[in-house]
Amino acid sequence: MTHDFKIVDVFCATPFQGNPVAVVMNADGVSDDQMQRIAAWTNLSETTFHLRPTNPQADYRLRIFTPRSEPPFAGHPTLGSARLA
């Protein structure tokens, strides 16, 4: 399994000084278990997964994982992921 990902600094324009989030692009086909394992591996507060939208009015769908669970929403990962959308 190979997926591109980036670490995005949120709330800061200077690299390595913001609140980091891992963003996995084109994550369609990644299972829930794999997403959870990837999030645990990155060991950041959150890791996001960009997916194709299920709503025709949306540009993409986003799932957020912490190293231990999938929260329903989190602010900084949503903002960081939007930078790469």
C-alpha cells in the first residue's frame, strides 16, 4: 500500500512552527483499520484522509483519525487539509 501524504503546519506560515497534521491524499480504498494504523504510525495529534465525496455538491470528503480513534470533527486538521484540497 502506497499513498502520498504531507505534513501541514497549521496556524503558522513558518515551517516546523505550526500545529502539524498529516494529510493522506487520494485515500479511497484505504480501510478503516489501515487509516487507524497510519494515524498511529504518524503519531501526530491527527491524521486526515482525503476521499472522493459522497455528496455531489462537495469537492471532497475528509476523515480524521487520532492515534487512537476517529473523532467526528476537529478544527485544525480540517483547516490544514483544506490547504491541500
